[in-house]
Amino acid sequence: MLKAIYDWAMNMARHRNAYWALGTVSFLDSSILPVPPDIIMVPMMVARRENIWRIAAVCTITSIAGAYLGYAIGYFLFEMIGQPLLDFYDHMDHFAAFQEAYNKRGVWIVIGGGLTPLPFKIVTIASGATQLDLLSFTIGCLVSRAPRFFLEGALLWYCGPWVKEFIEKRLALVTTVTFLLIVGGFVATKHLF
């Protein structure tokens, strides 16, 4: 079954609508979707090694655009949408302390959240809800998201053929580790915020 899913992801990565799918997932990951864009981005980079930098750029641009949606949810719709989303991720009870930390270190929180596997939507919604100034928010998004996606691209560029072979030989291990990182990111946000 894992092999079939892997083959599907590799075929999808070569599909003519792959960039649209990547952009959509990347955009929604920064605002409402609990699925990181890496799930589509990494297979695309492995399948389309010659387009790694374009793929990283698409992921970066759409992630930052989606971050503005998350910010808008927090800023304009916090009580109606933002608060229920934070409740869904079980972060509402820690929000007062989080808001105070934002007043002191907002840009650093955005940078930290954007570089790590923590759910970025929590950071973007909280940035809007705490009314972090938009310039600091934008700088934090750029300084974190671009290096994250381009670093993954650089690793796959230089290690691409080896990575593809490693993934194909150890698909169950790679899938398990990826799943644990995603779950770990959610657990970490629950305890950090």
C-alpha cells in the first residue's frame, strides 16, 4: 500500500497541475489546513530535480500569501473563526500568555514557527489576533519560510538521486518518521503555547 501511495505521489508530482496542488496546499497550510506542503513538495522535487528552485519559490510565495489569510482570520475573525480553530488545536487556554509573548517577541515567534515543523497556521492566526504589526509579520514570514523551503530544495538538489533511492528502499521507515514529525509538531505546539 505504501508503495502505491508513493508511486501515486511521484506521478502526481509530474502532473501538469502539480504546481497548482502544491500552491493550494502550501497556501492553506499557513492558514487552516493541518497538512504541511512538504508532503507534495518533496516528491515534486525528487521527480522534477531540474525544477527544484521553482518548486521552492512556488511553495514560499503561496505559503506567505496563505500566512496573510491566517493573519486576517486572527485579526478580523478571531471570535468567529480564529478562536474555534485555536480551540480545535487546544490552544485557547494558553492564548493570554501567548499574546503577551507576542507583544514582546512577535517577529521571533513568527521566524521560529516558520522554520520548524510546528503548525504555522497557529502562528499566523495568533499574529493577527494579537495584532502584530504587518511589517514585522511579513519579515518574519520571509526570513523563515524561504530558507525552510529552499534549504529542503538544496538538500534534495545535492542528494537527490541518493534520497530517491533511500526513500524507495526504506519507504516504511520514511513514512513513519514523516508521520512522527507531523504529530510531534502538533504535540510540541500544544506544550509550547
